[in-house]
Amino acid sequence: MKFWFFSFLWLFLLSACSEEQKLTPIDNKDNICRYSKWLRIAEFPTYTQIDILNPSTNELLQTIKIGDGGIIPGATLATFSSTHIGMLAELNSLEKVVAVQDIQYVYNEILRNSFNAGRITSFGNEGSPDAERIVKSGAKVIIHSAYAGPFPNEKKLNEIGITCISNFDWSETHPLGKAEWLLLFGYLTGKKDLAKEKFKAIETAYLATFKNSTKGNERIISGNVYGDFWDTPAGESYHAQLIADAGGSYVYAQTKGIGSLSLALEKVVKDAENATIWLNPGFSTKESLIRANPKAKFIKAFTTGKIYCYTHDANKFWEMNAVQPHLILEDYRRIFTQQDLENLYFYREVL
Amino acid sequence: MSVTKQIGWLIIGLLALFGAACLHVLSGETAVSLGVMKDAIFQYDPSVMDHVLFREFRLSRTLTAILAGSSLALSGMLMQTLFNNPLAGPYILGINSGASLFVGLLLMSGISIGGAQLGIVGAALVGAFVSCIFMIGLSGYLRNQISLLLAGMMFGSFTSAIVSILQQLSGAEALKAFTMWSMGTLQQVSFEELYIFAGTVSVGILLAFSMGKYLNVLVLGEKPARLLGVNIVRTRIIILIAVAILAGVTTAFCGPIAFVGMAVPNLTRLVFKTQQHHLLIGMNLIIGALFVLICDALILNWAPVLPIPLNAFTSLIGAPFVLLILMRRVR
């Protein structure tokens, strides 16, 4: 009898404990993120919970526990996007990086030196390096952009103690929402206070520039033609928001969608009839631009307006744009007002 | 087929082509009135946006579609007769791949030859010509039709591998320029460039017509043709030059366009059931133009809902056609 009583008691306690371990989705009142649509963070006395939502379904995709038996803050990282490197650099935590996707696209000098010294691995231009190479790199956490769904072999990697985290900063619609993913890196590297401090500074700088921006008369177009279609940000996208916040009047501001629009070239030429500024054509000289897109000469901004792009230093832009939206906003404000153009942070005029 | 019937078919073909061209020129996301069309043609004013839109975007695209479709179909027909293989075509046998390789070398090496477009045309022509010579050499060893097809695919894979290595080594902007070119489009040819395009294609067409009677004999096989007094080497070289000109210049201006050169000649032979090459040349020119015009008009009309690149669309239609021919051959 005694045996059965203690057995049941043991089972009851065990089930009660496992119930306690189960994480419930973060409530809005506990969420410390204010701009991000896909990232939720809640701090509890002994651990931090991070919920990541899937932008395609708007449903909870992943729950991560940091501390108290979850990921140990300061674990080694493998990153699969330039923006992750920019965020880690902002937190002075590049020593945690043991692997990157492709060193060719890394701007950061420290990381490049680490690669040259053989301290970090570059997986090269392959979308999905095999599990063996990842294990060999020594990474405990993989952060990837999840463009094509879960990370390859994610289950296997989880079984051997490697956590894969989907980072949807690229799907955010507000520039500060994108920058808020800095907090994720803060918790992962054990520098949550520094991350909060940095994000607060970014937010303050962004809002100050936004406040200083006045709605101008400049009509803005963006993007370039690829094959038969012109790819340009949709009206509810991150980029459209940046243009609006900087005081620009984006030609496709009224369109729906958070991604990009594919439009016929003749439509863009007609819609851009009064556009005076062309952003991000993807080339740093007019010669290379016209070589790739001969009909660019029919776009008014090409002949009589101004063209600006970041491609003279593309790696820098892709690495830092998520974590420094205030500087992009400042660049845009200067471009739209045509003031202080010699001190742009990321952009340069295409001549 | 009697001469009267042939003329009848040509007239029907030309009328259908005119109808498809009208349909194509009216397809697009911006509305163009008949008055604007007339003014843009007869009283062109480059400062009027509607004139520019019609002449540089609509009309030039329609004429480019006609030239591209005609030249690809004709080059495919010439190759099929030359190799005595219905599966031959500039895309399948790697002629487009060769042109792509040379354009890739030009764009990704940063070398500037002549004007931007002129350099690309030259590179594509050289690439197409080198590929033609290579395939002709191979055809001497590979008599089996499927083997030659496989060799063409291998050649295409080989050049693609070199292009991939070039892409790895090239700068971001050169890579982007090449990617934009390789997507294939009919919209990047300007009205002025159409003269060069049409002039070059005309040379290819004239060469093909001049070879008409030799092509009629060549379908019997090399030996009978030689016995009938055909100078095989000279005929091969002229056909080779015509193919390189037609496929090379189209690839240069429009990027690679798949399967038109393989599917249209087979369709033409299937409909007309003749080996009279003067008729086949004429009908390939018309049906090739019709095929590309209709594909592109559909793309333009579906664009707001479903943007499909031209190369993907022609592959969607052409690939099952290749499969059908293969199955018929194997059986």
C-alpha cells in the first residue's frame, strides 16, 4: 500500500513539475517589444521567454527560453545574415560568432580578421551547409532568416543541443521594428541591458529625425527592372515607411502590401513622370545602370533628377541598415531636402 | 503542296500575324488611344510621354517579339535540318548557353567593347558561333539523335558551370547586370536598336532562303545530298553562319529565350507535312513570331495578377512539347 501511495505521489509531482516547465505564449502586457510585429520578449524572475511569430501565418512559430535550463546567455553563434552581424557588432559581441554564411559579404573588419586568423568558419555560398559542418564549427545557436522555412536538419541539430532561431527582421514593416531585433541578440549574448540602452538611443535618434523632417515636394521612385518587371517596395513596406518618415512622397505609397510590387516598366515610366529622385537602382554609376537597363533613360529622374544608391559600399549597408535606421532616415531627409549631401552615411549620388 | 496553296497559307499566316501584333500592341498596363498611336508613329514628339510610351515601349516590344520569334524559330529549323534531328534547337543544343557564356565573360570581366549594347551583341554572336562549330564537330561523332541532344545539354551545363564560377568571382554590380540580362525580356530593345536587330536578322533570313534548295536535299541525308552535287562543307558553313547570326543576335538583345527554336519548327512541320524549305522558312518566320507575340501578350495581360518572366513561360509550353517528341521517337 505504502509503495503505491508513494508511486502515485511521485508521478503527481513529476507531472506538476513538467506542467510548470511548459511555456505559454507571451501576453501583450508582458511583451517588452513595442515596434516589432514578429518578436515578443517577456522577462520572468529566473528566465527570459522569446516568442517568434511567423509573418506568413501571423501565428506563433517558436518559443525560446533563455536561462534557467534554456539557452545559456553568451552561447556561441552561427549567423546566416549580414544584419545579424551588424547587431552583434553594435553590442560588441562579435567574439561569440563562430560561423558566418559567406565571408565575401561581411563588412565588419573584426570578423574578417577573425576569419583570416582561422577563428571562424565561412560556409560559403551554400544555402544549407550540412549538419556535420555546423557541429564542427562549435556553434550552439544558429540564427537564420527562414526565407525558405525551417533551417535544414533543424530537428537533428536540436537533438544534439544546437538551437535554430528564425529571425524575421526582414519582414518588419517599421524601421524601429526591424531594429528592435537587437534585443534578441542582447538576451542571447547576455548583454540585455546594453541592448536596451542601444535600442533606446536608436529610437530617440530616429524619432528626432522624423520630427525634424518636413513633407517636401520631391516625388520618389525606388528599385529597378529585373527581366520584364520593375521591383519596388509596396506602400506598407519598411522602405515606404522610411521614405514617408523622411518627408518624401513615394510614388507607390498608396499601394497595399509589405513586400515588393512587380510592375511593368511602361507603367513605372508613366507613374514616375514627375519623380525627381530615384532611390536604390542597384548600381553606383549611370554607365553601369544604363548598361543593365537601357530604358532607364526614359525615366525622368535619370535625365533631369537625382539618383542615390548605397551600392558603392553594399556590404556596409546590408550589415548596418537594420540596426541604424536613424542614419538611413537622416540620409533620406538630406537627400529629399538636398542639404548636407557631402556627409551621407550610407548613400551616394549615382553619377 | 501546290504553289497556290502555299501562297494561301502565307496570306493566312500574315493576317494572323497582323492580328496578333495588334493584340500585342494593345496589351499593357497603361491605356493608349488610337490617336496617340497614330501621332506616335507619324508625328513622334519625344517630349510627349504618351508618344514615348507607345513608340519605345509598346511598338518596339511588339516588333522585338516578331523579330525574336522569327529568328529563333528559323534558327531552330535550320539546325534540325542540318543535324537531321527534330530535337535540335539553339537552346537545347547549347547555342544560347554559348552566347550567354560570352556575354557573361564580357559583363562580369568589366571589359567595355564599343557601346554597351554593341559589345553584348558582338559577344553573343561570337559565343553562338563558337557553340555552333563545337556542336557541328560533335555531330560528326554522335550520329544518334538522343546522344547529340544529351551532348548539347552537357555543353549547356558546362557553360553554366563556368558562368557560376564567374558569378562567384565577379563584383556585385557586374553580377547584377548579368542576372538582369539573363532573365530574358523583350522590353529592353530601343526603337533605334531595332534597326540593327532587324538588319542583322534580315542577313540571317537571306542566308537561309539562299540555302533553301540545298536544305531540301540535306533532309535526305549527307550521302544522298553529296551524290546530288551538294557541297556539304560549304552548305554547313553557311547554315552555321545563319544560325549563329539569328540565335546570337536574338540572345544578345533579348537574353536567353527557351524552347521557341525547338518547338516552333516541329509544330510547323507537323501542320504542313512538307520538306519544301522555302515554305518552311516562311512559315517558321510567321509561326515563330506568332508564338512569341501570343506568349508575351498573355504575360502582359496577366502581369498585374501573376508576373511571369518570358523565359519561364516559353519553357512551360516548350518543355512538355520536347517530352512529347521524345516519347514519340522512343516508341
